[in-house]
Amino acid sequence: MTEFNKSIDKKLVSTGHNKLQRRFYEIRNNKIFEFFVISIIIFSALMIGANSYEISPTTMQVLSILDVMITIIFLIEIVIRFIGEPNKKRFFHNFWNIFDTFIVVVSLIPIEDGEMAILGRLVRIFRVLRMVSIIPELRILINSLVKALPQLGYVMLLMFIIFYIYAAVGTTFFASINPELWGDISISLLTLFRVMTFEDWTDVMYESMTVYPLSWTYYLTFIFFTAFAFLNMVIGIVVNVLEQERQIEADLKNQVSEEPTMQDLKQELAEIKAMLQQQQK
């Protein structure tokens, strides 16, 4: 074996794409496998709903067996994803991989009675969130919302300032009219939240208008600032970040599609070998 052949073989080994890893990589990216995992998650959610009803001991035993089977399936799915990961060192750098692994590991712990049983039921409820880690579109939505939080924080701060000012004004003028709605600033904040969500806000307005006929301006300006202006700003920020995340995702897919596959590398190496053999002749 020539030095060139040895270097080629070392390069093929260094890629780390052995048969088992390639097979598991294909499985984890298979749409049928993804659909199967989503179906199991949905079935697990239905089981949680079934446990909230009064069921017979036999049915409860069947559900317990099914729960164990679902946990085993989730464990196998995590193992497949880990083995199929090209860069295993970065597998747990992903938050969703950590979340999925934590949920599966805790589900393996036998929790039957006592206070820990509540924890076991909560963990099984949160298994529904695994759908976010499976479906890329849901991950984009969650990532967009998280990245939008810093910008949303300033909007929420400004909204709280407006809320606080209007609550102080409402307590000053309307406390004598209805102490249950405007007795202090904390109650006034709750009343204003009711007004912002349009929950029978006209009743609150007409009650204060019996004493202050122009108090309608107070409510209309508050609704304009909160329900119209600030909420639309929140929607605009989230949509903008969502579009940026979609663009980043599309760029990553384009980069992956442009990278040469293992088959392409093998073909190129075969062509190089053929050229070298012709030169040696």
C-alpha cells in the first residue's frame, strides 16, 4: 500500500462516518421515523388525559404497561439520535437534546406512591413538549420568542409605566365610585387589565361616567395605548425575529446541501487514484 493510499484511508476513517452511524443518521432524519415519534408523543398525551378520568384497575394496569413501553421507545429514540449525531461532543450543547434526555431519564425512575408520584406525573405531562424538539417549525417559533424577549422587555416596561400611571389616576378619581375596582393601585391594575382585554369594560366605563361624564377619554386613550399600539408592537417584534430565524434556518440548509456527501468524496478519491495510476503507467 502506497503512502497516498494510506493517507486516503486515514482521511476516510477520520470522517467518523461508520456504517452504524450513517444508518442511525439516516433513521433520525427519516420522515417516517419522525412521524412515528410524533405519534407516540400524541398517544402519550392522550394517556395523560385518560388518567384524569375514573377508570377501572384493569385499564389502569394496561395504561401503566403502555407508559413503560412509551418510555422505552423514547429511550431508543434518544440513543438513535445520539449515535447518529456526527459530532457527539456537541450533542448536549443543544438545549432540546438536554431537555429530551432529562425527561426520558426521569421517566425511567420508578415512581409509584408518595410525593414523588406527583413529580412522575408532571414529567410525563412535560413529555408532550418533546414535540417541539422533534418538529423544526416549532423549534423556530420557540427560538424566535426567546430571542425576541430582550426587545419585548423594553416594550413591556413602557407598557407597565402606562399601566401604573393610569392605575394611579383611576384610583384617585374612581375609588369613591367603586372601591372594589379602584380601591388601591393594585386593584386598579387588575381593573385596567380587564379593560385592556375588553372583558365587560363598557360596564366599568359607564359606571364612572355617571360621576365624570368625560371619563370615556380615560378609557379610550388607555385602550389605544395598550390594546392597539403596544400589543401591535409586540406582534411586530416577534414576527420580525421569526423571519430572521427562518432566514438563518434556510441559510444553514443551503450550506448543508452544498457540502459534499460521502459518496461524492469517494468518487473524487477514485478519480484521483485513476489519474495517478495513469501517470505511473
